[in-house]
Amino acid sequence: MLLAIDIGNTNITLGLYQGENLSAKWRMATSYERMPDEYGLQIAGFLNHNKIDTSQLHGIFIASVVPPLTDKISDACTTYLKISPMIFHHNMQTGIKLAYENPSTIGADRIVDAAAAKILYALPACIVDFGTATTFDAVSRDAEYLGGAIAPGINIGAEALFERTAQLPKINLAIPEGVIGKNTVHAMQSGLIFGYVGLVEGMVARFKTELGQDTTIIATGGLANMIAEIIPCIDHVAPWLTLDGIRLIWEMNRNHE
């Protein structure tokens, strides 16, 4: 079994793989303040709750975009699970050529997603990740990671409206009945949700102009399921794409590290 760990800016996502099967998955909040012991106990608790014998783990692979937490969680795994994790770096075998000005500055999740898209879907591809930021990543027909675009995430937009205005409330994100809000909450939900729909549709159209009209559009990230259902141009919803990519890259590199 493989424990795949995706350390993101808002959430840390863990997935337990038995072969190709994602048999269990968990999310926990990203916190800079927690110590390795706290992370170790929580991760061990997840496994124990699912009656997973840690001696059956063959490996742990971490992909992180939060460098201050990478060592903490690596130490936690070494101490509490008795396995020294493999840490993703851009020089690993991924099956993707990095056609980017400075490959070391690409977020690990973006490369991992591109690797998963190459193996699991048709290329060229545009991956739309609805996370802390909303990112768009382009993978060419020849499996090159070309780059992409980064926009503020939906939750960042919601928080900005609440924090920077005097009368707008903090709201839950939900798809409103129509685009014309009949009250303040619905109006904010409309602007956030349908505004991001317009953003995605416009960006996808521009990506297809450069990549080709047959580009596969893949949605991932924590809000993918909610948003993708109202965006017809999205071909596939893969909320666990990053975990799948971590597994695939681990398979490519497990005997080389």
C-alpha cells in the first residue's frame, strides 16, 4: 500500500492506495503551528480508524507546495509510521517535459496533475484546479508542461468581499437559483459562482485557441464537483487527480530514489 500526501495551502489531502485503487482518503487543515508530533498522531489516527496496519505500507510519497510543512510531515511519518517518505522534486521521472522558463518554480501539484492527465486522459489537456487559487495548466499534445494561468480562488474572493466591505456578510458558497440575486447573500453567491463560471469558460476558450480545439478539459480541486456541474466545457471531473498523479510518479521512481 502507498500513502500519498498532497500538502496544499489550505488543506492537506491524504490517500491510501492498494495498487491502483484509492481505498481511503482524508483531508485536514493546513496549519503552520502544528508540530510533527501533532501531525504524526493525526495521520496515525486516520489509519487506525480505518483499521490499517501500518506495517502493510510499502511507501509514503509527499508532494508539497508549502515548504515549511514538508519536513514536519516527513518527520511525522518517519516517527509514527516508521517509513521515511519520498519527497517530490521536479527532476524526478514524471513522463512530462517541463517547457517552462524555470522548472524549479512550478508548484509540485501542477506537475503531478500534468503527469496524471497524460496517463489517464487524452492530450492536449487543460487542467483547471479549483483550490486556494484557481489554476489553469496546459499540457501539449507531446506531453510538455507549457505553463498556465493563476487566478484568485473562489474562497479568496468571498473572503475579500467580507473583509473589505462594510455591509456584505460572510457567506457559504452555493449555486443560487438564478443569476439575478433577490437578496444580498444570493447576489454574492451569483457574483462569485457565476463570475467564476465566466472566468473558466473564457480561459478555456483561450487555452483551446493555443492548444487546439480538441483539448481535454479536466477539473480538479476541492470545489471541482460543485462548480464543474454548471460548466459545460469541462470534460472530466477528477477531484483526486493530484493523489492519482502522486501514485503514478511514485511508481515511476520508487526503485530510483
